[in-house]
Amino acid sequence: MKILILGSGGREHALAWKMSQSTLVKKIYIAPGNAGTELIGENIQVDLDDFNSVGEFVVKKKVDMVIVGPEVPLVNGICDYFLDHDHLKNIQMIGPVKKGAMLEGSKDFAKNFMEKYDIPTARHKTFHAESREGAFHFLKTLEPPYVLKADGLAAGKGVVILNDYDKAIEELTAMFDGKFGEAGKKVLIEEFLDGIELSVIVLTDGKTYKILPEAKDYKKIEEGDTGLNTGGMGAISPVPFADSKFMEKVETRIIQPTIKGINQEGIDYKGFVYFGLMNVKGDPYVIEYNVRMGDPEAEVIIPRIKSDLVDLFIAVSESRLSGKSLEIDQRTVVTVMLVSGGYPGSYEKGKTIKNLEKVKDSILFYAGARREGDHVFTNGGRVISISSYGSDKDQALSRSYQNARLISFDKKHYRCDIGFDL
């Protein structure tokens, strides 16, 4: 079969890498792809915001399945577009319709969903820019730190946690005044949950689900989880504290009622549900939903999936996932992200990446990188994710860090403490 993967990051490279191993695959297209996906399939230039162009490409190339990597096309309704057109409605789409994508597209929608289906989460309240005085008052009812979340999509940077009330007021005012554009004109203020985070992702056909290997990612730019939030500086799987007892709580208290709620809301949901969780004294709480595979979680989860991912996706699209088994590699996988200097703020592109051919014992998943002839250049904030297997965390980290030191480009930056808190 012919497959189109939408996206350009490490997640999409990991998906292409895994799917290319399936005997069911004839051809993989990636739009727009990167320096890594180019070695697996064919990178194509299609505007992901122009659903008509995506549809025309699918018809022209006789594509059988579309995997939607990033959240924006999902929130904008690409799956609905395909379902609404007779010549596209039979294409197998991996991703939820627009209503389901609101679980990520609107923090307020997600919180209301959690309340309706009794899913544990932090105490919260949503405010519009016009009701900022009420927001300032609600802040006073909370103990610091204060958690502020832009309601809409903000590229993973719309969450701010502050200890000082006056600084929280200042940040809240900036959000209402357009710091995150329209995404921040409505802001969710919530109680701070003190614990340790992890990500649990399920693959679902809307009625049944398979729980993928859990992971923990590291969002802050600097060591010790300090500095600005990023799209993710590294990840590890499995997560030691996510034992069978804890995961049973996750499944019964969070996953099952979420899938039940999706059913009861009549949402056509075929794809990933990402649960951003907080472990608070042994009990899981939902921090956020995402409606696609996480990144950099994908770079540690996908290498641990031994089953044929394409076969699982076909089962999802045909609503028969319950009949499939999911085989998991028991080894630890870690990933360390190499980023451009200045990220997540302003950074330069076009830096030559050297020593890629010397890498051993790791898998390189490219993100912000482009290829010209025999050379690879930086082309984004997060550049390369270095994933490694190991019999334990320390062995896997040792392999990734050895290659992180080996690969070079001007102003390269990475965190040296991935997994430090486990």
C-alpha cells in the first residue's frame, strides 16, 4: 500500500522508519519531511493547511492511508475534509475528526470533558480577556506556583508556571493582550499539581485501544528542568515508577473513561490519544490531552513497538483493533535532542552538521535538518534526536550521549541530565 505521512519532525521520521519495515508497504511519501525521511521515502512539498492540495496529491498518487503527524491539521479538520468528499472518504485516515481534536485544540474543552466523565485533573477555571479582573481574583484563591495555560494551540509553549503572584498577573495580562495570539485570548488557570510527569499514549479505533509503552519527556531547555519550555529535549521509556499498580489506575481512572466519553460524544476517533499525566503520591492526574503521537516520546516509544505498525493502523481504520496483539521490546530506549543555539527563542539555520557517518549504536531521527547533496544542515530549533537501546537506562543513555558529543554543528546544545530524576 501507499502511505502519506504529514509532518516534518522527529515523530514523522520515527513513524516512517517503523512503517518502512512493514511488508505491507509499497511506497511512503512524507510532506514535507526532512533529511532523515528523505532516505526512507519521498519527501513532497504540499501545503498542510491546503486540504484540497493534500487531497489532490492523494488521488493522483493513489495513496491508501494518511498519517497525520502534527496537531494543527487535525484541529483544523483535515479528517472531516476527507470524510466529506466522496473521492476521499475511503482513504484510511489516522487521526481524529475536528471535534475529537478539540481535546488538544482547546484546554477549556478538554477540562469540561474531564469533568463530564469524572477524569481526575487539577482544580481550574477559564477566563476570557474581557473577564481579566475575575481571573486576577481567582489567582488569589490558589497557592503558588500558579499555572497559566493558553486555551488554544501555542506550539507547546503556551503553559507558564510562576511562583510570584505579581509576575503571574503580569504574564496573564500579556497573554490576554496577545502574547500567544488568539490562542491566549482565553486562558485556563489551574491548581499546581506537585508530582512527576509521564506520558501515556494509546492507539484507538474509537471503541477499543492498545496502550503503548509509557514515556517521560523533558520539556525545559536547561539541566535540572530549568529555563524556558521547549517542544522536548529528550525522553525515556519505560518509566520506572509506572509499575503495574500505577498503570492499572491510569487505565481504569483515565483511559477507560476517556474512550467511553469519546464514544458517548459520538466522535469519530481513529488514532492516538496522548495523556500528559502527573503522578501525585501514586495517583495519576491528567495535565493535558494531545490527539497525536508525542514528540520526542515517539522517538522512544516507536522503537519499542515490535508489532507491525502498519497492520495496527489498518486495524484502527477498519475498527477491528481489539483483534490485534501488541508486542513490546522490553529494552530501555532513551533519546537525547540536539538543538540549535538560542532555541526556543531566536536561532540561526544553515549550520553544517558533521560526523553523522560516525554514529554507532544509536538511531538518528531527524527533525529540523535538510539535506543538500552529501551534506546535512540545520533547519530548525530541534535538529536531531539520538535514540538508543540499552539493557537499562544507564547503558542507553551512555550510547546516546557518546553520539551527542560526536555529532557537531555550530552552537549545538543538548541537556546532559535526561533521566536524572528517575
